[in-house]
Amino acid sequence: MDRNSGISPRSRLVHWFPILDWLPRYQRTWLRGDFIAALTVVALLVPEGMAYAVLAGLPPQTAFYVAPVALLIYAVLGTSRQQIVGVSSTVAVMSLATVSTVATPGSEEFIVLSAALALLVGTFSVLFGILKLGRVARFFSESVLTGFVTGLALIIAVRQMPKILGYEAEAEHFFVRIAELVVSLPGVHPTTVIVGAGTLALMVVLERFYHRIPAALVALGVSIGISQLLGLESAGVEVVGDIPSGLAPPVIPDVSLADLSLLAAGALGITLVVFAEALGPAGSFARRHGYRIDPDRELIGLGAANIGAGIFQGFSVGASLSRSAANDAAGARTQMSSVIAAVLVAVVALFFTPLFSALPEATLGVIVIMAISRMIKIRELQRLFAIRKADFLLGMVALCGLLLFDVLPGLLIAVVASFLVLIYRASQPRVSVLQVGIENDEETLVDRERVLESKPIHGVLIVRPDEGLYFANAGQIREQILSLINSEPDITAVVIDLELSSELDVPAADSLAELHETLQSRGVRMVLSRVHAEPRAMLKQHGLFDELGEASVYRRTLPAAMATLTASRSSVPSNDPGEGGLTMD
């Protein structure tokens, strides 16, 4: 039977198109915050996007081909309300690194292949989402993600320093950039530093004392006005400069399968980086505002945005940490801010790009750093250190891996660290021993380590694996149960509570069968309780049910223990397992 057969057509549509969930519930009072947030995003996106297009080896106007379609598609398909998807410095650099192995940057072939790479990244991401591989996100430790997001924020912040201090940056590595910054301090451009410091002071004052005013937007307006009034460009201050206008029509990139095969490895790496960059901030925004994201839908939304970027002659896109933080800080309530931003970017691209030509790069750098500062989780790392050093070390491994080896290697280190923790914890399973105790004024089974006043049922050992049984832990759990029996020689029966095992694999069933065989040879009866439907069907298929008999499988654990005790005393097996067997006299 199709497990989705009871889902209504509208629910299925909402699942595939999350906009159908939030748009009908949209409140007019939210529009002001979303509109201001959209203005802030556009003010950052226009000059940043051009710079990132150049980083990707493409003409600066390519950013305008990408941004509107990426923003709009993600607003329709994404589940994060504050996340902004568009051009990303990290993804731009990875796109350049991938395509430059096949074609010369700036060439027509390079432009076409960059669009093809975006299509490939989008296809991988959508495919992973459809296959529900977003569940891998559950295996990313929150501690690891804290370190990863902090590392990303630090990398982006350091990349803004040349704009603020007015020196030419050459290094790419984080620590080399730090060293380059220190060496360049005597030669910084004084006027540029004044512009940056003034912007910083203005934003700090506005955010601290007038937090309802959009600080980034005011800083942009003031900086552009002062730049035009005083002629800062002629004084040596770097400004954004002329921005070509226009949008591109949709075109399917004309590339061969051979070219796609050369791009495939890089596309897979970019897909992982895009997902990792999006997942951490999206989860942080969701927790802050009290909603949940769907990792599978995020994969599909990000993938569709990349497909759109490729079709509109752009390049690979991702979640922008800086613009997402600015969007959130400016008061975005829903994905409507992305919809509005998409329209505004298109309008700006067509008619208003000259307005940004006098914008000082130093102002832009300060706005980015102020936005990104909220994503640097120093207090969270301190909290991890105070509560549990192991979690703190995990976060620091991810952070240091990112800073030492750059984004993709840092991501792999974070993934490996998360899975090593999983493997270690799987190799250290815990089995709780249950005894009769009082909880909420009722007699029930409790963990003997948690309720010290509990009492055992003489001759019956009741155990509950504290996680689902599967191939990685079944053997160790079996050995722990045998060890408990060896320490209590009067045991005549063992009741195993399988409530936490929603499914069983063959090795787990084999391990239970081996345990049953060992206990049987010692004259100890094995009883199972709270066996879910899928494990029950699997054990019947396996044959263990036939060996145990229906009388040894119970719906509830305490009646199972009592019935087992009574049965062992009378040497008569229970004849009503469905209702929990016999009761104590």
C-alpha cells in the first residue's frame, strides 16, 4: 500500500512548492520588514554580485543574469524564510577553478561552460533532494556546524579588509591574508580608512540606539552622497564604478557530453559546498525564529536556482551568508523579501545601475562585515567549552579545517569529523536495566540508574537498548546483556524492550538469534517486548519468531516481565501474548 495514499493533493503541492504554504498566510504587516530587507539585500547584491562574477572569470554584468532568477526560484521552492540565494564568493572561486581546467577564463567557451556547470550543479542537487539525501544533514553535528559557519564568516570578513583599508590583496589562503594585512598596514590608504571607519561608526550608532532604522541602507545612501559631493574617486578611494545594464534571455548551454564529464567532479564538490553553506545558516535562522527547514527541499530549491542560473547564461550560485545575515537583520519575515529583491534587481539592472557607480568599496566592505558578525558564534563556542569539551573540540576541528585548508577541504574535514563521532558512539552503545519504581505516582518500569529507589523483579532481567539495533551495535549490545546475566547468576529470564528499534537489519536479527541460542543453552528464557510492526515482520521472515514462539513476544514490557516470572514459577508459558500475558498474584 502506498504510504502517501492518504495525503491530499494540496498537501503534496505544498510539499513540492513551499510558497503555497507561506504565501496564503502572508500578513500585510510583514510587508514593511520584507521590503526594507529586500532593499538592503539589493544594495549589497548589485556591487557584490559584479565582483563575484569577475571572481568567476566572467563579465561583471553576468551577476544580473543570475540574481533575479535565483532569488525567485528559491523563494518558490526553498524552506528558509531568511536565506538569500545568489552569487557567492566561495562558489564563484570554485566555479573558476573548475571551468578554467577546460577553457580560458573570459572566452566564449568559458562563459558557456560556466553556465553548463551551474546546470550540472543544479541537476546533482535536485537529484539528491528527490532521493531524500538531505537526511544526511541529521548526521552533521550541531557543534561541527557551529565551527563551520564561524569559519565561513571569518573567511568572508577577512576578504573584505583590503576594501576597507585600501590595499591590493593577492593572497587567497586565510592565514596568508592575515599576514598580508599586517604587512600592508603601513601602506594603507588614509582616505579609504576614514570612509570605512566613518561607515562603521555610523552603523554601530544606528544599530545600537536606532535599531529600527535600516543601518546598511542609510550607510549606503550617505556614502554614495558624500562620495559624489567630495569626489572621493579622484582622491584615490576605490568605488564600484560603471555597471553595464541589461538582462540575458534563457539559453540551454551548447556543450558536449565530454565537456560535462570534465566538469562533473567539480560540480559534485560545488553541490556539497552549496548545501553545507546553506544548511548551517538556514538552521540558525530557523531556530532563531521558531520554524523548521526541510533539508531535502533545500537541496531541491538550491538545485533549481542553479538550473535557472545556468539557463539564463549565468554561473553557479549558493546561499549568501552575508546577504542572508543582512536580510535577517533588516527584518525579513518571509521569502517575500527574496521575491521583492528579485524584482528590484531586475529593475536596477535595466534602469538604475548608474546610481551605484560612486559607492565606495570600503563602505561595502563594512556593511558585509557588520552583517557577517552575527554569524561568528564565539559565544556558542564558549558555551560548548563550558558544557562539554568534546563538542567544543568538534567545532574547533571544523573551524580550523576551514581556515587551514579552505572551503571544500574544510567541508570534508567537517563531514569526516561528524561521521567519526557517529562511528565512535555506535561502538559505545548503552543498555538500560529496567526495574519497578514509582514515577508520576504510578508503578512502572524505570531505569535503575535514574531512579535509585527502584527494585528488581527477582529472577528476571529487563533491558532496553537505548538506541535502535543495527549492524554497528547489535554485537556489543548482545555482549552487554550476557555480561549483565553473568553478574547476576539467579537470572532465569531476560526481557528485551525493543521500543527504540523502529526497524531491524539482518545482522541485528542474527545477533538476537545468537543471544537466544546462548541463553537457551544456559536455561535462560528470552522474551521480546514492544516490537514494532516492521521489526516483527522482519523477525518472522528471519525465523527468530518461530524459535521464540508467539508466547515470548509481548506488547508491553512490565506485563511481559510479570508473565515471564509467573511462567517460570509454574513452568507454564503464557497463552495471551497479545494482551501482555499473565498478571502477578
